[in-house]
Amino acid sequence: MTSTSELATDGRSQAERPASAAADRRCRSCNAPLRRTFVDLGMSPLCESFLAADQLDQMEPFYPLNVRICENCLLVQLPAYVGSAEIFDEYAYFSAFSDSWVRHARRYVDAMVERYELGPGSFVIEAASNDGYLLQHVVERGIRALGIEPAANVARAAVARGVPTLVEFLGEASAAGIVAEHGRADLVVANNVFAHVPDVNDFSRGLATLLKPEGTLTIEIPHLVKLIENNQFDTIYHEHFSYYTLLTAERILSDAGLRVVGVEELQTHGGSLRLFVAQRDDPRPVDASVPALRERERAAGYHELTGYDGFAERVAATKRDLLEFLVDARRSGARVAAYGAPGKGNTLLNYCGIRTDLLEFAVDRNPYKHGRYTPGTHIPIFSPDELAERRPDFILILPWNLRREILEQLDYARSWGARFVVPIPHLEVIA
């Protein structure tokens, strides 16, 4: 096991390595052949692989974004064209730069502390704890906490916040080592990580290993139903290996000896699920929210292949609408910049082929991205102060899931007549 002070991984597990070409074409959950395409977004680089200026003339790897659906278990998934170790090497996403996300984490911690009566004698583990944005609220309450984060550069930010953090890829074997040293947890948190692991079966067994017999695991995942119904195709990128309904998530967790005992529907990431999960032998009853959502998913057709038809054409229509807007804006002499350089934005830019001839520059609050360029499209990224300097006519909001927060932050841009463009779920121009 890697210690907090070392902050370095030792070897690569199966989850860290890209699967073989043959394995890529089989379902990562049930191993059935993958023959059916859900949506094909063409070729794209890794969405968080921002480039320094001296890298712009170097070869840049692109990988397919051809998403498949398993005809046997209906898991929607992206083959592991690239291993997790490469994705999370010098990772560029730091959760704490989103004020609304930090508030979401604090509300979550407050609710869990009250619901499960957590105190100084309790133990909380978070898988994929990022920069400590969530566990900092646990630590400040005097509750023992441990983060597990595969990106060493991000883990350092968590340690600086006072959050004990191990640099690990979680699986059954690594979880056993963690339990041997630290014990099992009353609460295991796996928020917005379940989609990020290529070997979801091993990861799920790892979560079960970390959890006390009477403990609770919570999992937050973007809801595939919302992705489809709200046209959120830009949330597809190489970090996201799988896309879940409640029905598919339950089956995978069941195979790991876990069961979903409650579910909440959240507004985060365009619509997410918070699953409350217990060990299989835990006697607590299943909340009525679980069968109710199961039935809604079945009623909408997500229990069979035909329920997933038609999405690809809606995606193509969005591409045409956005390109038409940007081309018309440039022809009229208007200048367009982007606010935010999130992973989802890079999927959108690469799928649509948007470069500096249509989008002059982007700004982002994360200093790590300043002076760098977006992967594939090579759009320069600056501090948000650049907006007031250059005064673009239109500001394209790439992190549309934070539109309310961003519109409040950018209210000053209305002083020079700037208008805001939101591309998802459909093109919208806001004065």
C-alpha cells in the first residue's frame, strides 16, 4: 500500500491498464460480446490532457468515443481504449474550484452525520476523494476520515487541507490492505467515481470490503436516463467508462454482495442518483424509492434495447445547431469565448470540430489550466479576468450543469452587452 507521504503508485493493477482489443469488445460487467453502438462521437483525446505551449507541435493521441450497449445486461459503456493510470497522471480536475460543488459536499456530510449519527468514534472512507473537497467537512467535525485518490497531484492538495489520503486505485485487493491497516468504515463514499473505473466488478468488491457489516455505502452517479432525455452527450469521455440506470447499477452491486436500500434523485451533473447501499446480509428494509424508480425506468423502456434508440440523431442535431450559431456569429463579426474548460466541454469541442476560428479563447478558475490549451482543439485558456479585458460578444458556457452559478459570476459581462450561450440540452442564447 502507498502511504500518504510517498504519494506515488507502486505497480499497475488490471484496472489501471488498457484492456486488450478483444476484451474491449466484451461487456466489462457480464462479459457478453459488445456488438451494438449506442452513440459514436468520433475520435477525441483524453478530456483532461491540457497542453502546454511547447506541446502544440507534438503528436497528440486520439481515441474512439464509440459507446456500446450490452445486448445482454444493457450496460452502456465505453471500451477502455486507455488505462486509468494514464488518465489520472497529473490529473487536471480539482473539485474545490467549484463553489457549488463544495456546498453540495458540505450538505451531503451534514445529512450523513445526522442520518447515521456519526461522531468521533466513527470512520469515513471516500473512494476517489480528489482534493479533499468533501472529506474536509468530515475532518473539521472531528470524525476520522481517509481518502483514496489515484491522482498524486490532486492527493497532495487534499493532504494540504488536512485530509489523510492514500494514492491508490481501489479494488478488492487494495481494499483488503486498507482494511488491514485502518479497519472498516461506518460510511463509505463513492461519489462520481463509479463511472470512472474500467473494472467495475473489482471496484464494487473493493467497496464491499471497506464497509462494516452494518455500515452504509453511498454512490452518486450521473443518471443515464437524464443523459439520454436531456441530450447530455458531452458527459461521455474516456474517463467515463460506464453509464448507469438504477437497473444496471443494482445488478452490478448485487454481484459484489451489496444491495441498494434507498435512492435519491439529485440535480447535480444534469441529473444524478444517490444510491444508499448496504451489505447483502444487512437486515434494514428497502425504501419505497427503490422499486418506484425501477418501475419508472421500466415504464420508459430502459429495461430493453429499444428504449435507447434515437439518441444518436438528437446528438447530431445539436452539433449542427451549435456550429450554425458559431459560424453565423463569426460571419457577422461577433467574437465568442468560452467560460470553463471542463472535460465535458472538450468532448463537445472535439465532436463538433470547434477551434480558434470559431472560439477565440476559454477562461477557467483553475490556475492549473491557465496558459495551457484545450486537448485536440488547441484553444488557449486564461484566467477569468481575460473576459473583462477582451469583452467578447458571446460567452459559451461549457460547464452547463453549473449555469446558474456561472451566470451569477458573469453578471458583470452584461455591462458591455455580452450574451451567454448554453449548448445543452439544446442551444440557448441568454441576454
